[in-house]
Amino acid sequence: MSQSVEPRSGAESADIDGTEETTDRDDPIAEHADASAADAGTDVDGAGAGAGTADGDRFTFDDLSVVMGTYNEEAAIGTVLEDIERVTGGRAEVVCVDGSSDRTPEIAREHGATVIEQEPQGYGVAVREAILTPDRPVVVTTDCDDTYPMERLPAFLEAINDGADVVSGDRLYHGAETMPAFNRFGNHAFAAIASLLMGTRVHDTTTGMRAYRREVVESIDWTENTGLSAELLIRPLVRGYDVRELPIAYGERAGETKLDPIEGGAAIAKSIVTVCLEERLRQL
């Protein structure tokens, strides 16, 4: 299933449960719905009305690709893939772009994932390859460190069926207490910088869990590396796509982080400023 997706003028958006609409041009991000309300009534098997495809069909897990960049995550990758299989009934495609020197790719293949091996070139290079590889119409990004709740996949897919072009998981909505305090402060700061530069409030610019209509991913040239997670939110939003934030829980990381918080934080902040200014200039 696929459809041509055009940016919305003014980026109409709706609450995640579809009960309230807004056309506020200053805030195209939908208001946060309560997580339990977002889960209620979720249907990924085609029943009910929805805006999944141009002909009115609804996307199901058979239309879903879950993708990730993986690097030396043998302690967590098996759990993540088992969660995806359990939640989707084994129907979702899984793609891992891997630069590991440990057993990560072997474990991924044992769980049925498609593994694309490449030399380590950074987060953005791996994830960019991952999002552009699948041909299924809905692409979900996640990390391989077991911090993101795969149980939210039905709610993300339901939001796409409700008409969203991009669904972004907001880790900070529930406090993200498992996140190191310095990182949590930095993520709030990144969101504030992006909101100021875009003129639109966003709550979590660097989350690794998002769902995209494939046409959106393919329509934009992605340029960032360390800051790709922010770019993947900012460019679609500024260009008028229907972008919605959905609250998610954020778990404690399995294994050691690979990103230096100071160096990585500076690179992300630079990416946010660069991408926001590029998109503003593009509108002139």
C-alpha cells in the first residue's frame, strides 16, 4: 500500500485520538494525548474508518518496517527484536544497519532481521541507510538499546492511519527519570532551541522512536550525522507535513552509551541550528 503524500499547508493536526482538531498555524504539533487514551481503540487489522492510504485502506503490521542502526549492542538487541516480534506477531519487517565488532549482527539474523553491514561511520549514516532501505509504506525508527517501548507500535500505526505523516515519541512527557539528568536537561534545551527557531513548539527533538510514511522519508534529502534524529523531526515539520508527538515511556539503557554527552550534545545543537536555518531560508 502507498500513497503520494504532500506537505499540508498550515499543517493541520489532530489529537492522537482524533477527537479534537486544530488548524493553528503557530503550533502544528498535536497536543499530547494521555498515553492510555492513545492506546484505547487502537486497531491495526483494517477495521474502522481511517486515512491510511489514498483508497481508504488502513495500514497493518504487514505494511510496517522497524529499522535501526546497531553498534555493539549484543546485550540488548535480542530483547528488542523479541519485543517487536511479540507485539507485531512477527509480521513487521526488521532492518538493522550494523557496524558492530561483537555478536550484534549474528543475534539480529537469528531473530529474522535483515542485517546490512557497513563500516562504522556514525549514527546518522547508519540510520539514514536504515530508513531508505525498506519498501514497506510505514517506517518506524527505534534504537537497539532496549530503551523504547515496542508496545507503543500499535498506537504509532493508528496515528498514521488517522492521517499523520510523522509520529514522534516524546520521552520527556512522563519525566524520563531513567535518563541521566545531564542528558534530560540537554534534551529539554534542544527542544527549546528548535521551538524558538521554528516558531513551533516541540517537546522532544532527539527521540529515536518515530513512525513515517515512506513517501516523507524519500522526499527529503537528509544531511546530518550525529544530529539526524533532530533533522528527522524538523525538516518534515517546517515543510508542513502532519507531525504529531505521542508520549512514550523511556526505559533504562542496556549496555554502555557510545555517545559522549558533551561532544555529542554540541554536535546535536549545531545540527538543530543548521537545519532550522536551512529550512527557514528554503521558505524565502
